[in-house]
Amino acid sequence: MEDCELCGRQTEIAYVALVEDVELRVCPKCAKGKKIISSEGRGRAQKGAAAAKAEKGDGPALIEDYGRTIKEARERLKMPLKVLAEMINEKETFLNRVEAQRTTPPEALVRKLEKTLSIKLIEQEKIGESRRPGIKGEKATLGDFIGTK
């Protein structure tokens, strides 16, 4: 049994549904009319296309310990989780799951957290790394960035 992140009701069958571009674990009643990503009930899981896409890592490349970074930044500002949730218009339970690294935040939430807490959560590409395969030691040209050579 687990709690619905939308209404708080306990349920045996939980759906991962997209609610205003945020993935939440909800009960069957709250899942009505929402985009269902996956459902879990009594030990079995069915995954949708969106869940498979999320597992591939098509989202932002987060730093390894993003949960600890978020929590430390929030505590440095002496900001309770409830206040942060209200500031960025997210559910407190969802932010708690993100801080515990039990769920990966969507890109929109990552941007909100970075701006609100003044932190960096997305790994930066190393400067000087070639964006395309080529001859070793080859320098990037303007044509590389506009798609012509």
C-alpha cells in the first residue's frame, strides 16, 4: 500500500501519471483524465512509451548527487521543504522524492530549482571537447556550428 501523491489516499494500485508536466504516483481515481505513464499493482508493472523514454536518459544530464546538492542548498538558505515547494509551485512530497533521489526531476523542475536555490544541477560539457568525430587535433570551425563545412 502506498499513498497517492495528489489526494493522500492509500491505494494498492498506483499509477505514474503526468500532472501538469510532473510525474506523480496517484490512485486510480486521481489518474482519471491524466496521461498514464505506467501502472504498478500487486508486484507487476506496465511501462508506457514515456517511461521507456525517461529510462533512456533523454532528459538533462544531472550531476551524480543532485539530491544532496538540492537539500544542502535549501538548508543553507534555511528554507523548509514546504516553503520551497510553494515557491516553485510543486508538491512537497514530489520534492522530497527528488531530494532522496528516488525520482529524476523533469527538466522544467531542474531549471526552477537551479534558479531558486542558485545551484547547478546539470553536468556541463567539458570545454574543448569535440562535438563531432573528426581528425585528432582538429579545431572547431564556424561551419561546425551552423551545419556546413
